[in-house]
Amino acid sequence: MLKNNSKTLKLLTIPILVLFILGLIFKLNLRVTADNNLDKNFVEIHFIDVDQGDCTLIKGNKINILIDSGSKLYKDKVISYLKKENIKEIDLLVATHPHEDHIGSMSYIIDKFKIKTFYAPKVKENTPCFYSMIKSLKNKDLKITPIKALDKINLSEDLKCTILAPNSSNYNSLNNYSIVMKISFKNNSFLFTGDAESISESEMLSKDLDLRADILKLGHHGSNTSSTEPFLKEVSPSIAIASCGRNNPFNHPSIKVVQRLKKENIQFFRTDIDGDIVIYSNGKNLIRVYK
């Protein structure tokens, strides 16, 4: 058990050699309890490695949430990953903002899976992937559900979602239109920020929102345009995740952001090094499992 001295949250990391003894047994028990409709005791968060893009799967008690889809180049991986996780229906599909590295595979996911509700910000982008997404939505008679800051979504008895951004309808950068979602499960909470930059972070801070979270998905792949020191202090996460590509031309995550995380004693994982990152929550502790 690894303890972050400045945090109360515990993160269990299960290495491969111990997986059979602990992790595999635990995981099998999780699968069995899921089969017995007891999976409400756990939430799984999958930060899927889609190189320089975002795609996050959250599995709860008969609830499946997918935030972003990665680029078109990773459509086969994402679809295969979802099928491997026995996903047949997505209750909440979120396009945080219309950049290709976030919605490039969205049309394929809409085509392949049953979608209950689709969220996206009120902004358009004149790109093939955006219009493909809209076409797929129309083909399935799906509409974009309007959403705004402070909207609350009750996903289940223990699984709640609060929208924290965007807080404006007019930005110079598409990144700041990003939907920022805080998902809470019992005593654990997780903050997903899309590509929200410092402007959006400042707006959230100025509105005195409850930003505290155990896990923070860093904004904009760990770019220095996001994850400002005041924002990190307010969120006060135990764990931060950067979804970024190997040897990407943007040098994400930024060295400055990594230094801020170290200063705040925040455990840090990144998909370019760690690959797919899977964390289980029982509402109190977080358990990372290597697949």
C-alpha cells in the first residue's frame, strides 16, 4: 500500500508478480460480484491509451460512461477495448469539445454501440470528424443534450455527476469550451477536464465550486496551458493522470506541470509511459490493477 503523506487517500498498486495472488483474485471477485449485481460496490476508471488524445471509460453499477473517443487512428483499439470490457450500451457519451484527438472516433462508437444520452458543448467545428459525429447522431435519432455548469446528473444511488464547466459561451480557444465533469462515488471523486485551460480553471475557481477530487485527469494532456498552481491546490488530488502520446511534438506533459505535481506531492501516471491505466474505487480506497 502506497500512502501519500499529505493525503488521506490510499492507493494500492498491484504489481504483475503479485497479480495472481492478490490482483487477479480480487479482480475475479469483482467480476463475480458484478455478475451477481453487486458491482455497485465498485467503480472502474479506465484511462485508455490513445496516444496524443483522450478517452476515458467509467463503469459503475450497470452504468457505462465514455468521455471522449481519441482520434480516428485509434478507433479500432477503442472499439476493441470497449467490447473486451463487455460494453454493449453507453449510458452517457461525452464529447468534451470538438477537437479531432477527442472526437475523431466518436462517429464509429455511435455507430457500433447503443447510446442513451450524448453530451457536447454548444460549439461547432468545421472538420470532417465533427460532421461525421453529427451524421452518426442523426442516423440514430440522437440529439445533443444541452448542458451547463452546475448541472447535476444522478447516475445511480451512489454515483453522481456535476458539471463544472464551461462557464461561458464565448471563448477564443476551443479548448476552453471543454466540458469539465466531477464524478463522485461514495467518498471518492474524480475530475475530468478535457482540454480546459487556465481561463476555464480561473472561472471555476472564481465561482467557488467544489473542485476537490481524489483523481484529476490533467487538462490538455498535461500542457502548461492548464493545471495551474491555484487549480491544483484547490482540487488537491492524490493522483493525477496525463493522457498523452509517446514522443509527442508538444512535449506533453509539460515539465513545469510535472514539477507542480511533485511540489504538491501528487502521485502521477501518464499513458505514454504507463499505457492503459485502470483504477478501481470501492468508494473509499483506490486500487490500480495491471491488465
